[in-house]
Amino acid sequence: MLLHAPTHCDYRKGFVPLLGLDRLTREPGPGHVVLARAHYFYGCTARLDRARVRDVTGHPSIEELCLVSDALITDYSSLMFDYACLDRSIVCHAPDRAAYRAARGTCFDLLSGRPGETPGTVTTSEDELLEVLRTGEWRSAGPARLRAAFRERFCPYDDGHAAERVVRRFFLDEGGDGA
């Protein structure tokens, strides 16, 4: 199950999918179901339902959608930082890279392919994305290494003990490790 959740792009008017959902469900093979979620700015007007595509834009909990999916396909959405905590595959699909950078700017080069900046496989065209899904490259060792470095940089305290550290620090007055 693939969760497709792109961000809002204010240089576009209304919801414009960055990929053909019909091709996404047809070409990689019969084993894929896509949960398509438009950014909340667009409300439930995206109308994304197709064969093997479920429009989950109106679903009240993005967290639940993350939990039921095997991988995230996104562009620049901050959802990738939350999804990284699950240690599941992330595909950054960004065919509009130049336009997005010009309109919004970025803090680092998400698509650089450098460990700690890129959370997984990067695609910049629909054909590249379909090939990555068809071959299973998104599940390979290279993207897993990128994801591990990304998690180390952005999720260092998501280790199952964060609440314990808060309780120890603030309620039990234990010094802790500064985290």
C-alpha cells in the first residue's frame, strides 16, 4: 500500500496531481494500491478515486494513513519527517523541483542524494517513478541507507523512550542527557 501525499504548492491554482494516478496503479503491477491524499488546503475536492486508488483526502487522521501504508510517495511535504520515524520507504517525487525552489525556497537540498538530506529514492519524472516501483528499487539497500542517515539527523530522539525522558527530566527532576 503506497501513500501518495504531496504538499501544497502555492504557485499552482487548485490541486494538480504531480503524477498520473491511472499509470501509477496500472504499470508497476497488480500488487499496488495507492492511498491518495491531497493537501488539506484543497479539502475534499481533489476527486482522486480510481481503480486501486483510494481517495483518502477526507480521512481525519494522517497518522493512521501512515501506519497502514508500506511506503510514502511525496514531494516536499513535511510529512516525510514524521514518516521517517516509522522506518519505512520514502520516495521523493519532485518533477517541479525548479519551480518549487524558486517559489518557496528550501533549507537543504532534499533531492541531493546525500545521506542526511535525502530520505530515500528520488524521482523527477513519472517514468522514473514508475520504474522505481516496477523494479522495487525503492525497497533496496541504497534508499535504506539514505533513510537511516535521514532518521539519524531528524529523528534522533524517536527511539521509543522520548516520553520516559520527559517524565524523568520534568517530573522526577533527573538531569538527563540534555535531550
